[in-house]
Amino acid sequence: MNRYHTGYYLTFNEDSFTPDEYSRELIENSRLILVESNYVGKDWKIEWLFNNKWKGLEFIINAESFEIAQNVLYYVLCSAAVINGTNTWNYDAHYAHKLGTIENVKGIDLINKPVNMYSDGFIPSYFYLAALASKDNRLANSIVKYQLSTEIYSQQDMDLNGVINWKTTDFNFIQMRFAYAIITAYSVLEELGLAINVDVSKERRSKYDNGNWNPEVLDDLIKRLEDSNIDVKDDISWMIRGESTEIEKKRPIKTTREAEWASPEDDMDDLYMKVKDGYVYLPDAINHISYLRSCIASHYVGEKIMNLSVFDVANAQFLARRLILEKTGLWNRYK
């Protein structure tokens, strides 16, 4: 096998240190401990070498070809978006280079682009999730689609909490991005096999006119969630903020309880949006994003997309992220 620089490394102290020393001091989750068995993908594996120039433990890819190594780094980029919940702070894609060649690389094309240096405590998770994805095509497609959704449009949580005077925009350019970010986020659920399937019922609908679930559709969804190690009883937090859009007036989502951080009933602050966040039954959350995808964001959209909000996008992406992380056993660490 060839050995390739990745540009990803971990810092601990100024002196050389081993994977065991790093794991013992800084990694709590046994899945992320720096042992080879946790970081073996399809046709590749990770080893760690102390980089004297960077003063850190670099992740080195062992693979037969550049193409395999580069595919690993694309998966790492997508895994970083999932772990972080957005791509707005992620670096650009890294590019694999054979060990010892970084200083000699010149040029600007994909293969010869210099390696970025990036250190972050989450890096073990990036490579762990990438290793799982490389052996599971559905998971691989899911993380790629999640990254694509966040690339189309995403906001950091702290930025969403700072939005004070808008939730929709007057710009078709932005609203169309809202729509396709939602479409792509819901497609993550389809890749995971966790989308609504009305075909299990002769009536071919998820809910009745009175708002009650079609039991055949609900039972089918719950079984697939449970088979994927998703805790259906753990309601998902949901952003509900500001004045209701036409979509929210027509089809409000049902919450099971108010969020702990919701605005008090008597809050009269005109400077900030009223926060009406709550928790939502997981199947209801999936069904709601399915509705936004099918009835608002897709096909002929007309003026409908002008009522999609930045919070609709955030909720769709948060749902997709939770299902990826919970299915892979990482949710309790990064929720």
C-alpha cells in the first residue's frame, strides 16, 4: 500500500506523543480511540505519525491508489459537515499526497493542490464516520447528500439564534436554495431507508384528514426506525420562531412539549423573534419534512417557496443529521 498525507492532525503538546497517549488523555468514546480497528475502511486504513513541522499526530491514509485516498478525504469532508451540523466553518476539501511530498507540491489542479493543515478535536469522528461510510453505500450517499444540503444553504446555530428580523426573504435566489436544501436533506432519509412509505397502505397517505396517523404507514416507519437503532421515544427539538408563515398557518407541526429555552408567554421584546420552539414526535417530524419536500419545494414551485423559512431548512438538516449520527452510534456524543 501507498501512504498519503491528509493534512488532518491532532495537537496535544509540543513534544512527540503516541496514539495511545492521545487516546488515554483526550478521547472518552471508545469508538474514537486511536486504534486501527476503528479506522479501517474499504480498501484503506489509517495510521498516525507525529509530524514534527505541525507538532501534531497526523492521520495518514494507507491505500493502493491516489483515487482511493482522495475518495476517503471527500468522505471526511462530508463527515465533518455531519459532525459539525453545517459546512459554514469547514475548510475546503483536502487532497491526498504521497508521504513526504507535501513540500514539493506545486500547481493548482485537484491532484496537485497543496495540502491544507487542519487540527480539531473532532477529527477522530470524521475519519471514523468516513470508515463506516466506505463500507456502506447507503450511509456514504447519506453523508454526501447531507454535505450537499448544507453547501446549498446552512446557518450555524449561534447565527440562527441571532436572527432578529427575518425568517423568509424576498429573494427567489435564496428561497430556491431553501427549497433544494430541504429536498436534499430529506433525500438523506431516503438513502437511510427512513422516509415515509405510503405504499404499504392501500390508501396511500400518511395521515387522515383529522390529523391521525394511518396506522399501517406509522407502524412501518417505526419498525424501520427501530431496526436502525433510532430511539422513536426521544422527541426531536424543533425551531418554531417569529410570525407564522402561510405554510405554518396551513399546516402547523404538533409539539409534544415546549422547549426549555422557549420565550415566556408574556415576553414583549420587539427586538427579537419570539421563540416558540418545542419537541416533536419523531415520525411527525419526518412526515412534516416529507410534506415540505413533496408539496412545497419540489416540482412546479410557483410562489410557494417564498414561504419556506430559514428554520424549515435548519429543522430538515437537523433531522437528517440526527438520523445519521444515531444510526452510527454517535448521536449521544454530538447531539
